[in-house]
Amino acid sequence: MSFNIALTGIAAAQKDLDVTANNIANVNTTGFKESRAEFADVYASSVFTSGKTKNGDGVQTTSVSQQFHQGSTLGTQNSLDLAIGGEGYFALSSELGSQDHTFTRAGAFKLNKDNFIVDSRGSFLQGFPVDPSSGDATSVSLSTSTAIQIPDSSGAPRATTNIYSSFRLDSTKAAPSVTPFDPTQSGSITHSTSTNIYDSLGESHTMQLYFVKTDAAVTGNANEWEVYSTLDGQVVNPDGSPQGATGPYTPISTFQFDANGLPLNTNGTANTTNTFDSVVFDGANLTGILSNGASFPNNVTINWRDEAGTSSKIPTQHAGSFENKVLDQDGAAVGRLANIDIGVDGKIVASYSNGDSNYLGQVALTRFSNSQGLQQVGNTSWKKSLTSGEPIAGEANSGAFGKISSSALEQSNVNLTNELVDLISAQRNFQANSRALEVNSTLQQAILQIR
């Protein structure tokens, strides 16, 4: 019997060595969770044996359990590298549309040839569908999660419908010496600025705005300005129709300011809105200027303010150099993917070269009632089992789910110093049990030699 006891001790020591060696081997494995060999004694008795003299029958391995405490976080330069700070697992599927999920803490992700976010084995990272504008998740069920794909363009172009312009005009400027206004004569222009607007095909066109100080001796107002506009060099009327190649030209708007440099109404009365009336170009008229087969499907409105109507962004006339406070428009060409940003809540925002940005999805997180019941499947991944319970899906940085850190990886939670100490201890245990086996062998040999 003592042979068997020593053999169980050797087997247990070997198991301890194996577990420790595996921990050490994976000390640099991203998302790895260390294991611990757990043992129990073997004790068998019956009603015919004396418990007082029973010595036990050795040792057995009861479990090799993984320890799921947090590993340290390592910063990287890849925005698709993700680390979970707290509870939760990434959900992966081996095929598109598959509901056979594996779960991992290893967040070293990349794009495949079809721009899906995948791990090193090509398994697809799962995400919740979201509203492209607000980023709000439309479902947080694992059954409705899908593989996350990053488009390399922002889709169809968007024709300009609104232009936002606000400025500070220089009150010290005199009326131009060259009259009347001619866009080819710089002496007839006081200030000018321009912006690109986009047609239905996403092609850009230059819209130029010219600000001309009027002659107070003629108009009787020292704070009056005329505004002219051209599209691709063609002077346009207030309705967007072309004015022809020669002047005199009609302004699209006339500005008047009070003694404080604030906007007045066209009749000279106080302006409570602190801006001027918008100029609405008829889309059909602007389309007539184009020669590329595109169009402006809607009217194009010039708003003399910023989009939000901010009080500090109103048009003014003060002593000082000309300044654009706001010059923007809402059209866009087809853009190329410029940047991917993943927030702590797992929401993925794509930014494009045309200035657009939109939400693509939200990284799905899951948790389990009993993480130690998960079934290991390799590649630092697990599957659900009867003892782990069903996966519970949810949003990162909410409830019991940890936050997601982009450009970071969770390192192995193995403490190398402790493992080296455990390795020495397991080695000594193996040697001691081997010695017990050797002593038993010597005693047996001595008994067999008795004559």
C-alpha cells in the first residue's frame, strides 16, 4: 500500500509541476489566466477497519482551476487593441452569423481583408447594433449581436443645403476706389472669403463671398456693406441664377450695422435676432451653372450665423482686421476612413477624411455566474458549460461590466516570482515522494532476501 501512496504523491507533484510550468510558459500570453492545482487526501475505510489506526491512501487531484483576477494593462499604438478593466469577456464567433460563441479576455484585434474586426485566428468580434447618429444601442442581446465591420468609405456623397458664415468686418475701411464691383478687380473688393460646397456627386465647387463697403456719401450710411457671391467664378443673383460675364452686378444681400457694430434690419431698425436674413439660392438655378452632370437637389441657404446660433458668433463690424468667426457647410464628398475610436463604453466611432463621423456599433461584453465553470478551448478562449451558466450580455462601463480601454491589452495575470517559488516547492515534493518510493523498494528487497 505504501507503494501506491508514494505513487499518488508523485502523480500529484507531477500535476503541480505541469500546472506551474504552464503558467510560466504563458507569462507573456495576452489575456491568459493562471491556473492552480488543487489536491485532496484519499481516505478509504469500512465498518471493519479501525479509524484510529487508518493512515490514509495518498493524494488525488481534485481540480485545476483558473484564477480570473485582473491582469495588468499594457498600452499599445493600435486602436483595435482592447482591454477590459473589470468583469466581462469579449464574444467571438468563428463564422459570420454563427451563434456558436467563444469568450476571451485577449483583446488583440485587427481587420481582415473584408474589414471585419477579428482575432489572430480569424474569429469575428461581436457587437451590438447602434443608431448611427446617437450611438444608442438598439439591442443588448447576444443573439442579436453581429460581427463588426469597419467600412473604408462613408458611403454616398451629401449635397450642400446650408452654408454658415459669420464674420467681423473692419469698420475703418473706406469704400473701394474702383467701382462698380467686379470680382476680377481687387480694388473693387473690401473683404472676401470662400468655402467649398458639394453637389449631388460629391464634387466640390468654390463659393466665394465678397464684402464691399458702400460709399456713405452716396448711401448716407457709413455702416453699410453689400455682399456678392460667385460659384466657380460665376457671379450669381440672390436666387442663385447666373448674372452673366459682365456687370454691373446685383448684391445677394445688404448689411447695415448700428453704432455698436451689431446687425440692423434692412430698414435700419433694431435687429433682435442679431443676424441678417438668410439668402436662399434655388437649387435648380445653381445646377444650371454646373457642367459635370451633377445637381443641387435642394435649395442652398446661406445663414449668417453658426449652426447652433451661438450669441458670440454673430456678424459684427468693429475696428480691426477682417475675421471669419464661422465658415462651414453641411455637404460632403465620399470620404476615406481616417480614424477609429473606441470609447470606454465600447462604442465604435469612425472618422472619415471628409469630416464625417458616425457610430458603427458597440463592442458586446458578456459575463458568467461562475467563471471557473467555463470550458477552456485554447487560444485564451472559453466556452460556456453547465457549471458556468448562460452568458449574460451587456454594455461596457455599466452595471457589473468593466470599461473598455482602447490601444491597450490585458497582460497575463501570472506572478512569475510566485511561480518560481511554487516550481521549487513542487520539485522538492516530487523528490520527497520519489524518495519514499525508493525506501519502499529497499524495504521490499530486504524482505525478499530473508531466508
